[in-house]
Amino acid sequence: MIDQLIVPDSWSERYTLFVKDSIKKMIESYSGITGVLICTDDGYVVVNGVDNQLLPKTLAAITASLVGLSESMAEASEQGHCIHVSVTNQLGHIIAVRIGSEHLLNVFAKKQDNLNEIIEISKSCALKLEVLFKTSSFK
């Protein structure tokens, strides 16, 4: 999956390697991960690590909407900030975690895998990426 990871052409080699290495470590730490997608909070694909048949643009737009609604619900219920969103389906899990204030990390995993472990691994990767995204420019 890492070899097929699509990142913006405008990224430097060093920046690209850091992102790929962070995702690679996450995948190596948990074999049930089947895909990764990083998008902006307004629904644009930044890093594509899912099968293109899954329509990454559609997934990014839906994720942005779902996280936005979840954040509104957390705020309206006075329960603080939304930390992550998880969706459990017949065949797997989808986890969406914020990377800073403008990006989202989506992790796709097999159903038989431990949801809490996937969430923790996803949050850990997002924190590593947040440091890079805060200190570097995408341009």
C-alpha cells in the first residue's frame, strides 16, 4: 500500500518520506489496516492510499461532512471537542481523526480487528503528522 500512496507533486522528497514513513509505521504496527486517506476538512484528497475503486474524492467529501456533523453534535451536547469518528460496517471499520485544524486522517481496517487499538494507532499517527503539517507548508 505504501508504494501506491499518492501524495501531491508539490511536496518535497523529505516531506513525502516523512508522511510515507509515518503511515508505513502505522500499517506495520497493525496488519489489519487496508487503506489510508488524508483529506482537508473541507473534503479534498491530499494523500490517497485507498483503492481507486473506492472513490477517494467521494470518501474525502463524506469524511469532512461526517466529522463536521460530529463536531457540531459534540458542541451542541456540551461534551467538548470531537476526538475521532468511527464507523463500523459489515466488513470493516473506518476511523477519522483530526490532523491539526485543517486535515483529517482516515484509516480503513478489517472488521475482525480491535476497534480501540485501531483508534489509538490512528490517533498516534495523526499526532506525528500534525507536527509536520503545523511546521511545514503544503505549497
